[in-house]
Amino acid sequence: MTDLTSLTLAEARKGLADKTFTSLELTDAHLSAIEKARVLNAFVLETPEQARSMAREADARIARGEVGPLAGIPLGIKDLFATKGVRTTACSKILGNFVPTYESTVTSQLWRDGAVMLGKLNNDEFAMGSANETSCFGPVGNPWRREGSNTTLVPGGSSGGSASAVAALLCMGATATDTGGSIRQPAAFTATVGIKPTYGRCSRWGIVAFASSLDQAGPIARTTRDAAMLLRSMAGHDPKDTTSVDIAVPDYEAAIGKSVKGMKIGIPKEYRLDGMPAEIEKLWEAGAAWLKAAGAELVEVSLPHTKYALPAYYIVAPAEASSNLARYDGVRYGLREPGRNIIEQYENTRAEGFGAEVRRRVMIGTYVLSAGYYDAYYLRAQKVRTLIKKDFEDCFAKGVNAILTPATPSAAFGIGEKGGADPVEMYLNDIFTVTVNMAGLPGIAVPSGKDAQGLPLGLQLIGRPFEEETLFSLGEVIEQAAGRFTPARWW
């Protein structure tokens, strides 16, 4: 029998339906792969007994003919999603051994559709990071390596555990979240497919908040089809989340393989950055050529406020983070450090519980929201955000169906190579992705090629609000043209 972990999610679904293997066999194969890959540090909590129990339940349902869309499929869950009775920490010491008494809406919908939970995946602390190096459980390793090198690379962040686990064949798909590129950047670094849906498409209820007006859940998977299958289960209206949009969830999988003939694809001139590596430029041109060959029309577009997106994002996101993280005070749950009075207890708990990057962002956020600086920084950043959103609206009003850009300014880099002395160096990794969150649009990253050192690179497609199907159709064209890449096993 083929190694069960090498199947795509769609192939596994067919195998389960044909009774070629059981969910328990599929789950055991992945649990065994996880055990052998602990050096990657992708999982922060393995739940083998729960996984086997869910797999047996899935097998029983399949035997009765009650087949859900994800029946028996083993998944990994980012440690930002609350899982009832299973430790959820956002990879921060401040949450300690917090065990939720409730289930996030997104994960409850996956379990409703028959999926199996293998465990909780590593991420940057409170999703703050672009390399998965800020987790209290330590950094995640990328299953990819430079040719001829043993240097361990970052998988991208904040959903690094999700991307690493999917790329290393430890799970068939994973939940992730994206606040400024945290699904798309790790997907590009690991040759996986990641989609950040339109803001409001997936419920945020039960997901640990970073920046509430930017956060959005989405899947990381091996193929565009697999991502489409996962998003269909994850998406949907939730009355418990007031930002959740009450519109029908389409059958995203039906968009795979649909013709893209006649679609207008925008190429934004502002994304041609000074000093951008030639291989990123070449990849971008190749992606445009593939879409043109499939019948799409390419047009140059302008997004004039792009250059302000990163500075505006790093005002809005920390401001919301400082407000959201005020609840971690050492009183209600999680870590509690003693103090002589309540103020000292707060200070000691937060100083001990938050890592350096989280403390930095909380302080930036508190500063830009303070009385003397609110108008100068936060208010202006929100005005810039409105202009960024209008740039995209103007493009779409001219008939553009989607916009093609690089996903990242480079391939994956080594653990500890960036951001040590200058945090801004790390923030620049989000240069191509933050505009999408600022405008609330859907964006997908698809593996598209490799750099000179054999590392994967990805392209990004940005769509109109709630038109994720268009992104799946276009993403499939790129995936078919570029082919699929898997890392050489070293772990």
C-alpha cells in the first residue's frame, strides 16, 4: 500500500469512501510520522488517544453511510484555536496550562464534518511573528533545507507549525490564522497552499485574538483542492461573532479546474520593489505567463498607497493587540506571579508571562493609543487603511478579477538569521501580504517554483471580497503549471 501520509486530502477521502483503508489506519500512520518528526517541533501537544477515538467514530459513521465532507481526515490545529478539554496556550507562558471549557466555532465545524484532531500546532506567541521563533515552546523547523546545507530554516510565521506539519506530511491539512500574512507567508516558505479568506468569512469565536479587525482563520493544505475542501467546512456565519458575515458558503471545490478564460488579472506596479531578488521577479513573470496561457488577460494596475501599508499595519495591529492582551492579568486564568499589591501582581505576571516580541508590540500599541499620540498615529493609520482599501476597490471597479503578486520577498531563511538586532528587518517579510488584511480581502499563496538554493517560492493572488472561488480556479492553474514540490526527508 502507498504510504498513507503521502496522499492528498482528496485522495484520502476517496480511499476512505472506497474502504481501501480505515480512518484509524490513516490516523495511526500520521501519529507515527509525528513521533519521528519531533525535531521539527511542529506540534506542541499530541493527542493520540483522542485522535484514535475520533478515527474510530469516523469509521463507524462511514460504515453507516453517514459520510461527512471530511469524515476520517486527520488534521492539525494551530494552538490559537480553543479546543474543549485540550490545552490551548497561544504558545505563550502567560496562558500556562489553560484548558478551555468550550470549542472554537471553526474547529467545531471541522469535527461536525468528521475530521480527526492529531494535536495542537506550534505558532508565534499570540501569532506575533513572521518566522515562528517567538513561541514559548521554541522555534519550528522547516522541512525544507538549502541544497548542500544542514542549516535549519524557519517555516515562516505565525502559522509555522501548521505549514511545517503539512509540508512534512504529518497531517493532511491544518487550521491557521492570518493577521498580516501568517497563512500565506508560511505556505510560500514550505511549498504548501494557504488561503486567507475575506474578513468575516470564518468565525473568530474561540480563536485567541491578536488584532481583531485583521485576524482571519483559514486552512493550510498540500493542494488548492485540499484547501478548498477545508475552507468549505471552516467558513460560515456564526451569531457568536458579530463580524461574521451571513452569506451562503459556496462549494469551493467546484471552482477547481474551472476555466479562467477572459478573467482580468492585475499586475500592480507598486509591488516591484527596489532590490527585489531577480528570482522573485522571474517567478512573478512566469506566473503571469501561465495565467495568460490559460486564457486570462493581464493588465497593469496601480495601488498607490501600498508603500504606506506596512507602517500603518504596524500601528493598527499593535494598538489592537495592546487592547486585546489587557485581559491577561494573572487574575482570571493562566500564569499568576505574586506581588505586594494588585498593580505589582499585574506587572510581574505580564513581565514574566509575555515574551520579548509580545511585550514590544504591546508597548508600541499602548504608545500609539495614548492621549498625546492617538490622533498622530492611530487615527492617521486608520485613514491610510481606508485609502489602501479604496485602491483595491478602484482596481476591481475596472473589471479586474484578481491581482497577482509575489507572496514573499525571499525564500525561507535560517533560524536566528533575521530580526535579532533590528526587529524591522523581520517586519519587512510581510511587505506583500499586509495590504490584504488592511483591506479585508481574500488572498491565496500557491507554490510556484524554487530559488537557486532549491528552496520553494510562492505567488499570491488577491481577490474581490467573498470571491474565494476565483482564487481557487486561478491557484489551480498555477499549481498545475508549476507542479508540486516535496522536501527531501532529513528528520
